[in-house]
Amino acid sequence: MLVSYLSSSNSKRRTPPKLIGFEVLMARLNAPSSAVCVMETPMLLFLEADAALLINAIFNGVIAASAAVGNLLIILSILRSSTLHSTANFLLFGLALSDFGVGIMVEPLYITVLIMRYQRLTVNCSLVVIYNLSLSFLVVVSMFTVTAISIDRYLAIYFHLRYPQFVTLKRVIYLHITLWAASALLTLTRLSSLRIYLAVSLGLVILCLFLTSLAYSKMFIVLRRHQAQIQNQISSETTPKMKHLRKSVINTFYVVFVFLVCFLPHCCLTVITITNSNTRSKSVMLLNLYSNSIILFNSSLNPLIYCWRRREFRETIKQSLLNPCCSEN
């Protein structure tokens, strides 16, 4: 994560005068690239046998199970129910797939590292690198997909009746392939140069935030204009369509909003790290630990949002649980 690198970078410029047990700890990391492990996961440096490690391990164990089960139900619902076969839902399918990956891969790796540090066991550097690569990859996929969902809803409102001509299922599939491939390429740059990876990631985060904000600001302007037209005069055929689009915009807004809220603590911590050179402290490492868990928590919240805001998801999941071997046509 970005905070991890900045913490190590700043510490090189201003090393604290007293680091108790640092050399011993570095030797215990059991890897030629021990410094890389500490840079990737700073809790390896200061947190050992700390209660926060156990608390986070238990918390992540719960959200890992909920993320895996919840997103699997969403994925099966979209695949099995013909009523959910829309371009908007297949965009959500990509987000659910990345969240499912977090639950079955990233979370178990993270929990393993937490427990090993809590029990004062030797942490293999390869385990840390795999965790960070998988986390980076799936987080970038989620960020790209959330941005694509926002733009998709804007296109649905802007083009209105012409939307099905521009956004097709085939194009959505190609978009998913492109986003996942781009995320993989970006993640691979982390292996060659962490500095380049962070620079590119920062630029992409700013770009995605700008596009998402721009899309929703324009959507609300268009919806307000249509609301004024409805109050004056508009065809009865268009009004239900716009109401449906308005509801879908609100539904996706909840997904985007929760995504941003879960990433906000880590972003704030990053700003603090940039502006404060004294970041190799236990308090900063604890904040980094909790901010990582909050990011992962987002994968468990999305299925709950889908079921809360979409009646068709609730009904399809209910049918799937009652009749697991039968698909809905």
C-alpha cells in the first residue's frame, strides 16, 4: 500500500535515533529481501504479539466469510436469472467477482500474516509479496469497475432511449477483459519498481475520482432537468423509464459512496505520512493496519447493498437457496 512505501521512504531521510531490536527483527523475516517485506507491510517492523493483530485477524476472518459467500450468491444470481441479464448487472458482476477474490484469496493471506506476527513466528517474504500483489490487483480492478459503473449510469441517462445501441453485453465483456488486463499490467510494475507503481496508481486514483465525480454531477443535472420536464409535460411512456433510471443511479451511488468511504481512512493516512516525516511509529502502523482492514471490509458490504436496494437480487438469492440445482429462466 502507498502508506507502506512512504513510511519507509521518509524513514530513510530521517531515521529515529533508537530502533530497539530492529536488526534482530530484520534477521527473523527469513528472506534475502527483508527490507522489501518491511516496506510492503510495515506492521512487520513494529507490531509483534500485539493484541491489534489478533483483533484484526478475527475481524478479517468474519468479513472473509461474508465476502466469499455474499459475492458468490450475487455472481450465481446474475448468471442463473434471465431477469438480471442486463449490461448494468454484468458490470456489477465484475465488481462481485473481484470482491469474491478478496474473500477467498486476499483475506486468508492477510489473516495468515497477522496470526504469524501475533505468535512471533517467522514470516516468509514470498507470502507478504503474494498478499500485496493480489490485494493491489483486486483493489485496482474494483476501482476501475466502480468508475465504469458510474460512467455507464451517466450514458444510460444521457443517451436515454439510444443507450442499448451504445452499451451492449458484448462491449461490457470486452470492457471487463480490458480492465482486468490493465490491472494485471499495473500490478506487475510493482515487482520492477514500487516507485513507478505508486506514481501511476496515484494518477489513476485521481483520474477515477475525477471521472466518477464528473459522471454523477452531470447525472444529477440531467435528472433535475427531466424532473422539471415531468412537472410541465412529458409523455407517459418516458416517465416510468426515467424513474427507473433515477432509481438505478441512486442504487449505484450507494456502491460508489461506500467504496470511497472505505478508502478514505487510508487516503487520510497517506496524506499524514506525506506531510509528517516521523511515520515509523507504532501508532502509525496501527492506523495502517486498521485502514487495510477497512478497505477489505468493502468487499463484504457490496452484496448487502445489492440486496438492500434491489428486490430482484433478494428474490433470486432466495430462490437459489431454496432450489440450488434449478436455474430461473
